[in-house]
Amino acid sequence: MIDVIDNKYFNIYNDKISYIFYIMPNNQLGHLYYGASLGKLGIADLKYLSDHSNRSAEITEYDSELKDFSLGDRMQEYPVFGTSDYREGMLDLKLGQEIIYTDFKFNHYKVTHGKARKNYPVSYGDNSDNLVIDLIDEDHKLELQLLYTIYSDSSAIVRSNKIHNLSLKVYQIENIQSLALDIPKSDFDFLQLSGAWIKERHIKKRNLEQGITKIESLRGGSGHQNNPFIALVAKNVDLSNGEIYASNLIYSGNFVSQVQVDAWNTSRLMTGINPSYFEWKLEPGQTFTSPEAVLFYTKDGYNGLMNETHLFVKEHIISKKWHNKARPIVINNWEATYFDFSEDKLLSLATKTKSLGIECFVLDDGWFGQRNNDTSSLGNWTVNKQKFPHGLKHFGDKIHDLGMQFGLWFEPEMVSPDAPIYQKHPNWIVHHPYSRYSIGRNQYVLDFSNPQVVDNIFNQMCKILDTVKIDYIKWDMNRHISEAYSPYLKKKSLPQGEFYYRYIQGVYHLYHKLLTRYPNLLIEGCASGGGRFDLGIMYYSPQVWPSDDSDAGERLDILTGTMLAYPLSVFSNHVSAVPNEQTGRITNLKFRQEFNSFGLLGYELDLNKLSTNEQEEIKQHIAWYKQYRNLLTNGNFSQLIPLNNKNEYAWSCSNEKEILIGFYRKLVTANESLKSYIPLKNINDQALYRINGQNIISGKILSKIGLQLPYQLNGWNKETAQLSGDFQSHIFVIKQVD
């Protein structure tokens, strides 16, 4: 709902949250409240919220006509630096060398309903109410539109802004953030999802202090090191209680997410395009629209946060096509063969995988050009005739004849020095105009800010996709952008500061072109693993490869962090060989399979090298997974063990009648407690539940006392121990008894 009261107060609300702002005395917009739902409010309540009679000692007044009015101690909807507010703002403009201090005043508003899916990443849904606020800076002839969206099923507030140049002058945008949220307190921990390649999105928290706390990326993508998602977590928060404010960005390029605490302990959260190395030339009559950003609020702790973030991604980011469609169980040949394969070798692997119940064969790197190692042929998307003497269509038909889907690996954004596209168009790569520039992983980055480059790659891919039946693409991107300079932008007399933004728009454009031409194609996002695990990519890719580290022990922590912001349905998991390639760790097959079943199950090992017993174990597990696949990808997810426990993990996926619980322990603990229980969520106290087809227990016992964990080996209990050794796992299937 969106209520406008007295043409001054704006109340955006549903059953979960309220977001309230108003027109201040200077005709700008002031923020009043974001939090638990207050419902419909009257004018007296709104005046009470907007009372500002107890001022700070701030002495810089906004205007000589407005005595005792300063923006320095006000919560605002669109703060900018330099007009009596000394905090960082959402917009920085220049006119030539002149710094512009904008002054956007309220003009009018409109309310609309429903939000269509676009050809670029934005949230969507029929159940939305949308508020557009139009502001004008008369001195500079600039129009600013603030866009707000609320969905009836979500605590999220989606925000973006659009600036329109009404003048005859050329402005330079040097900073444009997607949202700002002022919160009148600062007693939070700043939570971020950070790490590095093969250890992405670990939970890290630090105390919020006066000053700026931030994370960012300047790598050309959202990156392995920091994810755009951040949260402000109350000091007393646990799994089910405590306030959390969070934000995320529907964007895949350079970003910044930060919180600034002022002298009065007001916190200003902002997120958007990273202003470093960013500039946009705003010509007369042109507009620029920021990426959308999303705010979340819960008073129900980490599980409450996940309820909100997961629902939002599944319902308002992922394409409806994939909402309830079962994703295929894949076998990826990479760790089974690397570059050393032939058609016969791959068909032998595919035949074995089909017999075990796997549904899709994904052919990874090495099928094109002269690609026998990582030094050659990227950008030359022609079939390697030595490996496929009868052509790729022949091989794909063989896979389909087995009753399996066929998937193919591409790295569309990259080029090797020996590729014809590079030899013919050396200025189609990202490089500055000097003699030395960097190369990473033996490859260069193609200049996707140049539409000709995008079209060339699209046409190359279409030559494959038009002749070979491809059901699935794994889209990889294996190096960061360095020396970000575009010969194309130079030729067009456009600022080099536009490159990073235009590059990611080129990536989105290629996604859109492919999915328009091949609407049934499933594209799995990948950027050297988890280098672009963000809402912008998920808009096109309903699943993303979360990390190049397939070690189940490490992925326990990767998934624990990732799940705060993203649902299981986007999490692509592969059971790989041991010792694990990335860590050398040896874990048992049961542990690897039972961990990787929470999300999208896949395999990445040479099944022909496994024993008969191991193959049978995989076959039985795949049959079990298919029975519960929808629950394991689309069920209501909860954490059952506090997140600071780095040895034991328990995850729950539930619907109205069933609960699946995965329990995992990294290292055995000697002489542990005789009995351990974990209370369950989403339980009907009045119902009875059958556990793993055997015991029938009341709901009130399971919710109040909890589910008894399996006994681990503790010396004298060899006859009763259910788990032993390191890397233990146990799956509980709990069904309500009718």
C-alpha cells in the first residue's frame, strides 16, 4: 500500500514493514521510518514522527530564510554533499571543472501498480505498488525521479533514481548511488560476505563506529573478495530474534556498500555504483538511471532475514520460467578429464552417468579451436575437429539419444592472443594505449562496451547453438579487468569513466540476446567460481556456480554465508573426487553427497574410476534426491545451529507437511554430550511427526525440546554410535502424520 497524507507524508507499507518519508520545510524529502509495519497512520502520528524541535549543535543553516533548519542533523531520502550536510551523499556532478551543489525540490508524485520484467536487471512482480517522486533543481535545470517499489509479500523496499538533463549544458556524473537509508542509531555490527577465490562469502562482522565502514569492488565484477550484500545486525541478534537491516544491489559491476556514522550516532547506509573510476557524460535531454538496490528488514534474526532475502530473489529476480521447474542433475566433465578428452572418452563417461540417474551432460572447457590448455583459442568458438571428428552436433545427438540433456561451456567475455578475433581486431580488447598492459590467465578481456564485440560473440555462439541442440550453458569469466580503457570509447569521444558501467551492460545485453533467441536455454553463471554471485547475474541465470572450491568442508562455510542473501535454488553443487583438487582434503562420499543435496545437485568426477559399491551409492542417492528435489531447492530454509559454530551445522528445508534436515560435523569431538537436541522451526505443536520412517514424535517435543542428534563414537559406545570419524553427516526426513 502507498498512502499519501496531506500531500506531504508518504507511507509505504504492507503487513510486514513500513517505510515513511515526508516533504521537509525546504521542500526536499526527509526520511522518517523504516521497520516493522505500523499500518495505516493518521496525520497526528505522522506529525509526531516528523517533530524535530530538539536540534543538534549544528550551526550551518540550509538557508537564511529557514532559521534553525540544517540538513546536517536530518534523516533524508536523497542526501547530497555540500548543502549543510557534511556526510557523503548520493550524487556528485560537475559542469566542466565546476562542482555542482544540487538542490532538488519536490515537484509531484504518481502511484502505479504492477512491475513488468525488463530486458535488463530490475525486480518485477504483479503484486507491486510503485511510487515515483519527481524533484526539480531549477537553478541547474535538472530533474530527478526517485523510484520506490514495495511488494505485498515482502519486507523489501526497492529503490533507484533517474536523473534527466533539462538544460542545454553537458554535465558529468561522478557519483550516483542507488539508495540511502538513514537510521537514528548505530549500535549494530556491520556484517559482510567476504573472502577470496575458493573461499567466497564468509560471514565477517565488525563493530560499527563513527566514520565510514565500507566494502567495494574495483575488479569489473562484484568479485570474490566482497559481495554487494551487507547487513546491520543488532548486538543481541540470534537465529530467530533481533533486528537486522540489510541491503543488496541488482548490479554485477563495480560497487560500493557502506555505512557512515555521524557525531550523533545516526547511521547512513548507501549502496550503488562505485564512484571510483566512474564518470558519465550527461548530454542535454539525456537521462541516466542508477541500478536498483534493495532494502530488507526483520526483527526475527538471521532466519527472519533469510526468509525475506530468499523470497525476494525467488519471486522478484529469478525468471518465472524457473520458479517451479526442476533443474537437471548434471555431470560436468572438467575434473574428470580436464583438456584431455575425445568423443569416445566422453561418451563412455556419459553412458555411465546415465545409468546412475544423472540427467544432463555438461561439456566444459576444451571443445573449441585448438584448446588443449589454457593458453589458446578463447574467442574462437569453432568446434575442435581433432576431438570431435564428426562434429559437435553428432556428439550432442549421442547425448540426447541417451535420454540426457546436453550442456556446453563458454567464456564469452575473453579472448586468447592466438584467436582470429584478436588477430583481426587488436583494439577489441580492454587495454590502455601504452606499450605495456597486463594479461591474466593467458587471456585478455574483450571490450564489451563496444556493441560490435558483443554482436561478434553472439553470432559465433549462435553458429553453435543453431546447429547443436544445447539445453544448458555454463558461462564462465576467469579474470578480472585491469587497465580499464576502451579504444571504442576513445573513438566515440566518451569518457573512459563510462567503461566499467558500459561493460557490464554489454554482458547483460548478450544474456538478453541469447535468451530471447533461445528462450528454453538454462544458463549457469560462473566467474572463476563465485566472482559474480549477485542479483544482476541471477536475473538471467537462475543458478550460479558459487565457488571453484568443490570441497564440501569449505563449502559448509561458503553456503552458510551465501544463504543470508541468496536462496538454495541458485546454489549449484557438485560432488567431486577426493583428494579434493583445491584443498587436498579427503571426505567420504556420504558426506559429499548429503551436503551437496541442499541446492542443485551435480557431479564432477570420473565415475568410471569409482568402485561398484560407490557407483551404487551414487545411484541410490540420486533416486532419493529426485524424490525430494523440490523441497531441497524451494522449501523454507532455516539454520538450526548458531552461525558462529564452525564445526557443526544443521539446515532445515520445510513445507507444510515435510521437513528435511541436514546435520554436518567437520571434526569428531571426543566424549561429547550424551544427548544433544536442536529445536525445530515451522513445526505444528498439535501434530505428530514420523522421523525417517520410524519414530513418531509430537510437534511440541520437536519444537520445544528438539530433534535428537545422532550419537557419535565416543570410545565406549561402539555398539550404539551412529556417526564416527571426521566429516560426519546425517539426513532426517520428518513427515507430518495425517
